[in-house]
Amino acid sequence: AYAPAEAQGMTFSESGPVPAQGSVAQQMFWYTAFTASMVDAGAKAVLNDDGTPKWRMAPSPHGVYWKDGMKLGYQDVGSWTLMKSTPDDRAKAAWLYAQFVTSKTVDVKKSHVGLTFIRESTIHDKSFTERAPKLGGLVEFYRSPARVQWSPTGTNVPDYPKLAQLWWQAIGDASSGAKTAQEAMDSLCSEQEKVMERLEKAGVQGDIGPKMAEEHDLAYWNADAVKKGNLAPQLKIENEKEKPITINYDELVKSWQK
């Protein structure tokens, strides 16, 4: 109801720079990787004459099932993986390159260009204190405790390529209306469990591979979560669409300092 028709066919990379054109009023979900397009000299539609942004980043919104202690977002955090199968000479070269690109001097420069942080020292670098007013809240967020509500990605996914392709199929069914959101999620869960069952039976990942639990209903897993002091899964809430609350932006940003 609120997106242009062409958005349906856009890829991730195509959609990212679109807000910098000035035709998007609000985004629910923001990839910080696209912040650079919002501060580029060519993004005149979203910048004031002095280079400060007309836009602001806000603390992540959440729905009725969110509880304090749950994550609010995720991020890729600049990790490097060197495969055992890589020949030694190549692994040594890759290791040396990794030291270079994650060094303090290079990371500060890289972070100014791409606006994606991986080092604590870069976040607190004096140059970002000076540039912060032109980055719409990005620096304030990363310097605040709120960033620990964003988790790193990927480390506990047994087979990302196999599982990710199932996600896109489910999203397609939901966005086209072929399935309700619940039906799409149920289907995604079922298909992903089949993949993980095969991985478990094959034993190719050894003691770090998936170990499937017996299947039980929601009430069982909720009782198990409560007993263990976990926050999910929760039982269905009757009113999933509570009245949204609009909060003064300056007051909202104070939550980053708490």
C-alpha cells in the first residue's frame, strides 16, 4: 500500500540507494551500508545546503512480541574466515591482507568512505566526533549501549546458502499474497527443518552440526522457555496490532544513552 510498484521487482542492491533520491518518507528497516548514498554530494534532495541531513536515524521500532533483552537488529561485523583447505601460501597472504584492512588507520579511512564500522577505536575517533552532525544519528547510535541490542550474523547458521534460498521462496509467497504471513513462516520452518535433518543425518559438520529436537506444539516450547527463563517462543497475543505510539525524536534518542 505504501511502496511504488517497481519496488516489488528490485534487488537488495537496487533498492538500497533509492531513499537518497528523496521520495521515501520513512523506512522501517535500515541497512547502514547504504548510509554513504544518503550523504553523498549528489544526494541534494536529502541534504541541507550546509551538508547536514534532512533525515534522521531513529532507534529500532518493535512490535508487541518484543521484550526487553531481545535483539532489535543485526549486523555483519568485519570477521574473517580462513579455510583449512586454502593452500598455506594463499592463507598467509589473506591473513596479511586482513591485518592491513582491519588496522586502525585503514579502518578509519574505510569507515569514512563506506560508513560501516568494525573497530571500537574508529567509532570514537575524533574525526567522527567532528563528522557526527552530518551523519544523522549514526555515530550517536554506535557510541551508545543500544548497539549491543544488534547481534552479529551467521555464526550459528549450519548451511547459509541452502537455508537462505528457502527464505526467499517464502517471502515471495507472502508478498504476492499466495500465502498468509503465518502460512509462509510455517512452510519456511518445515522446509528448513528438512535441510537441517539431512545435515544431521549426514554428519558432515561433526559435533558442530545441527541437533534436532523432538517436535512439539507451541504450548510445550513456551512452557520450556518460561522454565528456563527464556523470552521466546511466546504464546499468541490476542491483539497483535496495538495502537502505535509516536514519540518525540529527541526523547527517543535519549534511549541510546541509557
